[in-house]
Amino acid sequence: MLTEKRSSMLHGVLLIALFACAAFYIGSAQIFQELSFSPMIIGIILGMIYANSLRNHLPETWVPGIQFSSKKILRLGIILYGFRLTFQDIAAVGVAGILIDAIVVTVTILGGVAIGKLLKMDRDLALLTSVGSGICGAAAVLGAEATIKTKPYKTAVAVATVVIFGTISMFLYPIAYRAGILNLDADQMGIFSGSTLHEVAHAVGAGNAMGGNIANVSIIVKMIRVMLLVPVLLVLGWWVASTAKNSGTEAKGGKVAIPWFALGFLAVIGFNSLNLLPTAVIDVINYIDTFLLTMAMAALGAETSIDKFKKAGAKPFLLAFILWMWLLGGGCLMAKYLAPMFL
């Protein structure tokens, strides 16, 4: 019986792995590379296509494998994401990048939750949308989802907002910079891009499109925002436990549910900062990690039907739009007036 259960779970995991393979293949097409659409984004789209077509025609015994991919594999992917970062990256951009990143992340998340409350949005959905906008797009949404343990369709909706507004910004920033609309020098533009673009892929795409040193500064500032995912997840873990305690639903005396994968993520960054592994090995690990995160995205998409998108309504996209306007305006002003004080 146990062997049969494991076999059924394996079928679900293999199905999701096939979706991830397909996402990598599709993502290798020139048009998607030019748009900087990562396999993760394509993965969740494929998962959603499956959820709204073949989902009801496959054995229910495969569902545990899909859920395993959206939870366990997700956490492993977040931990390995730390191999993309080093503490040396922080020193490279100095106080200006760190300070502006901290302000952007704090204001975006707290402000987004407050605006979500005013809009009478679902609390978890408002939080996921705000975290995705404030930190690092889909990866941050996945990390937050793993901490607050919400419904998969909410994750998919939050990721959709990141894709829409992040992609618009990726094209808008180079156009505005070249036209002189923003009136920022190269370092300021790099800080502005890295501190406000949603996905790492967006920062890479926009930075490369603007040329010069902008890409390097943009990516480093962006990766510092990714590091801020750790304290945010720790605070979320404490908040979830406190909320459960106040509502009388805690499982074990209101004990704080520490997201250990976040600490693992930080530990990996520390190890990577020692430069003990060859670059080729790090590249292989990052490739594997992208595959694991793509599996997680596909699994979350597989639990998301169109009906659930309708249920979420337009409010998440309105919230994401408001946060996007804050990132554009607030980020530009900080890069222009605050950054020069520390550069």
C-alpha cells in the first residue's frame, strides 16, 4: 500500500518535471529570451493551462505528487537560490543601494497590506502581491506562500501581477532613460532599476538594454533586495504564529513557526561568499535551482483554475498598479536625491 502511494506521488512529481522541461524548452526561444521571460513564469502558465484543461482527466492519486512539488521542492529551490548571492555584493553598492532597498521593501509591503485592507481584499492575497512587488517577484511570492501556507490560486494571481507590471517596467525604463525623462546618471539609474524592478530577469533585461555600468549596479542592488527576503520571511513566520495565537488556533502553544528554509537560504549565501566552489559548479547549481523553482511554479499553476482568478477579482491588479506607481515615483526620487548623498 505504501509502495503504491509512493508510486502515485512519483507520477505527480514526474508530470510536473515534464512541465518544467517544456518550460525550459519554450523559454529557449528567442522571443522569450528577448522578453526576459524566465522558465518559472512559463512554468506557471503551463500549469494553469493544465489546470483548466486536463486536470479532471488524470488520476487523483497524482495530486500528492503535485502538492509535494509546490511545497517541498519549492523550499529546496528557495534555499539553493542563495548560490546566486554573496555578502560581497552588498559591499559593492555601499550604503545607498542598501538604504533605498530597505525603504522600498518596507514601504511596499506595509503600504500594500494597508491598501489591501482599504480595498477589502483577501489578506493573504494582498500580502503576496505586496511581497512580490517589494522584493523579487515570483521567487518572493513563493517564499511567502511557503511561510503563510495559503491557497495556490492566490499565489498564481500574485505572480500574474508581477509578470504584468514587471514586464512593462522592463521596457519602459530603457525608453525613459534614453529619452532623458528621468534625468538620472548611470549609477543612479542602476540603483533605480535594481530597487524597483520586480523580477531578477527584469533587472537583467532592462540593465543590459541601457548598457554601460547600469546592468552591473542594477543586478547587485536587485540581489540585495533578494537577500531581504530572509528577514521578511522570519517576520512573516512570527506574524503567522501571533495571529494564530490571538485567534486561538495555534497548534503548539503559539510557538513561532520559523521558516527554516529562509535560514537555509541565508546560510547558503554565507557559504557562497567564501568562494569555495568553482564558477562552473555554481552555474550548474543555479541551473538545477531554476529547474526546481520552475517545477514549483508549474505545480502551483496546476492548482489554479480560471474560476479562482474570477474569485480573486480585479482588486489584486489594482493593488499591484498602485504599488507599481509608488515604485516608479518613489524609486526615481530616491535614486535622484537620496542616492547622491552616499555615492
